[in-house]
Amino acid sequence: MTQIETTVEYSNGYEEDEYMLQEDEWDRDLLLDPAWEKQQRKTFTAWCNSHLRKAGTQIENIEDDFRNGLKLMLLLEVISGERLPKPDRGKMRFHKIANVNKALDFITSKGVKLVSIGAEEIVDGNVKMTLGMIWTIILRFAIQDISVEETSAKEGLLLWCQRKTAPYRNVNVQNFHLSWKDGLAFCALIHRHRPDLIDYAKLNKDDPLGNLNLALDIAEKHLDIPKMLDAEDIVNTPKPDERAIMTYVSCFYHAFAGAEQAETAANRICKVLGVNQENEKMMEEYEKLASELLEWIRRTTPWLENRAPEKTISEMQQKLEDFRDYRRQHKPPKVQEKCQLEINFNTLQTKLRISNRPNFMPSEGKMVSDIASAWKGLEQAEKGYEEWLLTEIRRLQRLDHLAEKFRQKASAHETWTAGKDELLSLKDFESASLFEVRALLRKHEAFESDLAAHQDRVEQIAAIAQELNELDFHDAATVNERCQKICDLWDQLGTLTQKRRDALERTEKLLETIDQLFLEFAKRAAPFNNWMEGAMEDLQDMFIVHTVEEVQSLVLAHEQFKATLPEADSERQAILGIQAEVQKIAQSYGISPDLNNPYSTISTDQLSAKWDQVKQLVPQRDSSLQEELALQQSHERLRRQFAAQANLIGPWIQTRMEEIGHSTMEVSETLEDQMTQLKQLEHVIVNYKPNIDTLEGDHQLIQESLIFDNKHTNYTMEHIRVGWELLLTTIARTINEIETQILTRDAKGISQEQMNEFRSSFNHFDRGEAEFARIMLLVDASGTGVVSFQSFIDFMTRETADTDTAEQVVASFRILATDKPYILVEELQRELPAEQAEYCISRMPPYTGPDAVEGALDYTSFSTALYGESDL
């Protein structure tokens, strides 16, 4: 058979010719030094025995024990896990060649190209061919599948060694011969993975023999790696055999690869569980805050919906003051809590999307929309409550005014009617003279005139009582009772008056003497007396005004009244002149001057006293009107002062809202620039708060002065409050949205240019009808037709992001469980930190499969539950 160099095909980053060229040069070097054969014999024999012992056998002489092909086929079955064809059991040479050929055919079937290695050489005990064949097996089954950072086989194994030993002093792995002579590289590999076995700090570079023996002994005792090398051979050989070193080092790789895989799996699980624990904590905090806020709204809303009126203005004003305390002290912190709750909810949903978790669904009735709905109901009740308070105060003011007016008119009328029924029931005319009868008749006519004059007052009293009933006056029963008595007495007086007239007219034919002057006096004195009583009532009448114009109208009416006083004084002088004429006639005809007017109960003294009282009341009325005018002018100044500030603050708030909207639409700026602008704008808004407080102070003065309207501005304090609260909520929400975008960008590795591109394409993306429908289903699951920029970013990041999945977590648990479909408590406690292990144990359901053992836990169900997916 033609002898050519052995070649092995595998992916290692080198071209085949280049790799074999290096092998050729290396082999020529080794041929000059027979030490390579000794090292390879020992190493390859130990490597083969490390696998053959699993089948209960071993070899002593590598070139003799493989000659019949039986142990060679057994070795290949052990390391590949596959069954080879049944070997020939004969002892003839052709039986041995057949068995070796079966082994070589199996090696070839694994993609290995064997060159110059034939069954005859192996059967004949050719040492070099046998070692070459074993090296081919080692390359294929122990080294070729090693893969580290996109490198494989020899280069992958070398890179793995370099990565693991990089932190160690005096270790610089560049090859598989000279870099291992001092033994420190072997010790570093062991210490990197099992620091409990070697104290690396005590090793000495100048003691290579001690270092090598230490590494070989520890590897055999604790790592189940047999001694494949001889320390003296390595130290004494100028260039140790590369194949022997690679074979031995590959055993370290396979011994430690499983531990690294378990460590990676444990780290992945810890990461997933850590994220889940943090999210659960945020969910619990949201539930707690939402419950507290909803409970506060539940307690407060019935108070605002209570419309039970009070009986007095002072009690209603106390309710108004309680409402102001609620607006100033109790509600603002709750507004902040509501805003913070929405921010926490958005942050939690963003974290869940980033970590590929299902969206958080709060408990029933605790959604953000539920809180917003409850809050809206609260504000509606609040608005209606304030309007009701003001209306009720106006009603009570009106009731107090009407009640006082009713009392004044009722008292005046009752005073006038007192004893009138008794007088009308007298029979004095029966024994009277004609003169007296005529006097009684005239007196009665004067009374009827007076009675007619008082008809308007009775109608006014009834009208006031009716209005008090319509306005639900608290003491309406007393008013109704008093009004009914007045009306009953009035009807009685009308009946008695008619009866007395009839009697006097029957007697009039008998009595003809009438004192015309007394009659004249009575006819003129009575209306004048009524006029003075009416004037006194008007001068003492209470008035309620709300503007300067209304006061000025009253002042004008009063001036017009004062203009009638000279004419009234002339009438008074004329009436007094009639009485003086009576006295003159009495003196002239010898009539006693002590005569009483039979037609009138009004005396000149009474007229004079009432006239004096009218003159006293006029300046008092002047003073009251001037005081009220000054008060209304003060109210007008308060209106103008409030309007001046409100007309500045209202547009300022609108301008800031527009600036917030403009800042979020600027595509050319980075998120950090937008955040800086928003933070500066938030600082400006917070510093503007004293202006709102000043306006609140002016508004309080206006309400304390019971000013209910302001024609100088369209802004009310409620408008300003709502605008201010909306501004605070908007700036906080906008900042949170930018923070969420930054969090999403950093978590998903999105560049600023991508972020700008997302924003630019957000308003006009078009990828075909089918693709567009799919995208809209993802970014607008509720079908509202509105897509937020945050939803668009989440969609774009989901399209490209590489996140943990339930399948990855299940695979990680399977590694920790050493390929079992379940995992034990002690395995979780050994592989995971204590906190994460306890978290898994408390939540992982028991495993119920047919191969379940005591304490077995179902990691598959647990992993899928983390991501809200069905069982894999």
C-alpha cells in the first residue's frame, strides 16, 4: 500500500492543506526525537482506558491489544454511543482484518477521511499507524466538536484554555507544547473551575515537576481524569508532544464543560426569577395604592353627594368652609397619588413587555380606567356640590330677607288690626245722638278707607308667605299659621265692617248733624298717616344688592323720595290747619275745645310724631346706602384684581401646554434633550405655583365677601384649578413617557438614529394591506384606531429583540436536572442562590409524570406559567 500522510477533515477555521502542512512539519520534527512515541503511547493508552473501563475492560499494549479489532470496535461503541456491526470471532488473520475494517469504516462514516491507515498495518502492530489511528479517533470524538466563540477543534480548545487562564500570573497559553511545561497552565485550569482543590498563590514557576505532579494527581483524584502524561517526560523533553497535551487538555474541557453549562443555566434562571420578583413587587404596590385611592374616593363621594340643607346661613357657610379645606388640603395629595399610580402602571407594563412577560391585569375594579372613572364621578359630585352650596346660601339669604320682611309687615298689620274687631262690634250708636251717629258713620267711612288701604299689605303678607313656602323655609309652619290668622281676621273685619255700615246707615236718618271739618280731617289724615307708615317701612326696609349699579339705583330712588318731602310737608300743614279750624269754630260757637274727632283716631300729635320719625329715618337711610355703596365699590376692586391675575394665568397655562406638546413632536432632538427641556419646563411650572396661590387667596376673599359673578374675566377659579392640575399631570406623564422610551431604547439596544427613524415613520408607515393589518393587530389590540408612539416602539423592538422565552427557561432547568423531566429540591438549592431557590420551591408544582419520585417538582409548568403560555 502506498504510504502517504494521514488527513482528518473537520471544521477548525483553517484550510485542509494549511492544517496538514503544519502537521507534516511537526511530524518531521517528532521523527527526529523518539520521545514522541513514548509520550503518545502513555497518553493514548490512558485515554482509551478511560473509555474502555466503562465497558469493564482495558488495554496494556496499544499496538498489540487492538490487532484483532475487537477492543477497537468496543472503544468506538463506547465513545460514540452507537452499535457497530457484529465482529468476527475467529482468530485467523482475515478475521482480524475484517474487524479492523469494520472499525475503520465506522470512523469514515463519521466524516473522517483516513489516508495511509489500513487494516493490515493495525493487525501487523505498526506502532506509528496505530497511534495515528487513535489520534484520528481522538480528534473526531474528543476535539472536533469543541466550539468556543465561533472557533472549533484545536483552535477552539486553545481559545478555551486562553480564556480560562488569562487572569493567572505566569500563564500564557499560545500552543499545546511549550506553554504547558511548567505545569502552571494545568493548575490554573483546575483552580479556575475548582478553587477549593488548589491554592494557586502558593505555586512556584521554578518548580515545574511539582506543579505537574500536583495537577496530575488532583485531576485523577477529584476530576476522574486519568494520568495520561508523565511529569518527568514533559519537563525533560525540549518540546512536549502536542497530541499528547491536546488529548489530556481535552479531558479537562469535557470535565468542566458540564459545570459551565449548569452555571450558565443557573444564571439564566436567576435573571428570569429576579425580573419576575421585581415585577410582582410592583404589582403588589399598584394594588395597594389603587385600593387606598379607591377607598378614599368611595368615602369622599357620598359626602359630596349629600344635599341635606341646613337651616341657617352660618351652618351653610361652615359647610362651604369645609369644602374649601377639602379642595386645599385633602384633594391635592390624592391628585398626586393618582398621577403617580398611572406612572407606576405604565412603567410596570413597559418592564413586562421588555422582559417578554404577559401584561399586568389588576384586580377587578382596579384598572387605571376604573380609577379614572371613579375620579371623574368624584369631580362631578364635587362640582355639583359647590354649585349647590352657593345656591343654598343665596336661598337662605333670600329666606332671611323675606322672613324679616314678613315679620315687619305682619307686626305692623297686627298692630293696626289689634282691637278693630271689638270696635266694629260696639253698639254705641244705639244711644248716640244724631250728631254722634253721623260722626260714627263718617268715622266708619274713614275706617273703610283705611281698611282698603291695608288690603295691599295683606296681599303682600300672603305673597311673602307663599314665596317662603316655595323656597322651603325651615319655619314655614309658623309663617303659615301667622298668615292664616291675619287672613282670617281680615275676612272677619270685612264682615264686621259691612254690618256696622248697614247699622249706621239705618240710624243716619235719625241723626243729621255731621261735623264736616272732622270728616275732612279724617279723610285727609288717614291717607297721609298711611303714607307716613309706608314711608317708614320703606326707609327701614332691608336691601340686598350685588353691584354698584344696584346701590346707585337705590340711592336714586331715595333721592326721588326726598324730593317728595316738601309736598308731603305741605299736606301735613294742611291737615294740621283743619284741626286748627275746628278749634277756631269750637271757640267761635262756644263748643268745648276738648272735643274729640268722632271720625278719626288719628291725632295731630301722632301725625307730628310720625313725621318727626320720618325725618329721622331719612339721614339713616342715606348713611346705610352710602355704606353699601362703599362695600360694593370694594367688591368691584376685588373683582378687577382677580380678573387681572386670571387673565394672565389662564393664557400662561395654555402656552405651557402647547410647549409640552411641541417638545414631544421634535424628531431631530435626542430623548435626553427632550428630557432636559421637559425638566426645565417642569421647573418653570413648579416655580409658577406662587401665582396660583396668590390667585387662590384673592378668590377666597371674593367668596368670603359673597361675590358670585365677575364680568371682567371669563376665567373662574375652577377653570384655573382644572388647567393647573391638567398641566401638572401632563408634564409628569410626558416625562414618564420619555423615561419609558429611554428605558425601552437602552433595554433593547436601540440607537438614537433608530429612535428618530421610528418617530419619523410613526405617522405614515405602509407595508401592504396584509402586513399593515397584522401590525395594527399588535399595536392596537383594542381596535380603537389610535396608536401611541410607545406602542409603536414596543412593536418595533419586539420585531427584532432577542429575549428570553419559556422554551429557553425549560432548557435551562433541564440542564440543572441532568436531563430529567423533573427537578429535586436539593438540586435547586445546590445550583441557585438561596432566594431564587426558595422562590422556585414555593411556586413550582409537584411533578406527576409516570417516572415521578418523592419531592419531584414540575419545572416545565412553572416556566410556561412565568410567560403566560400554555404547556409546551
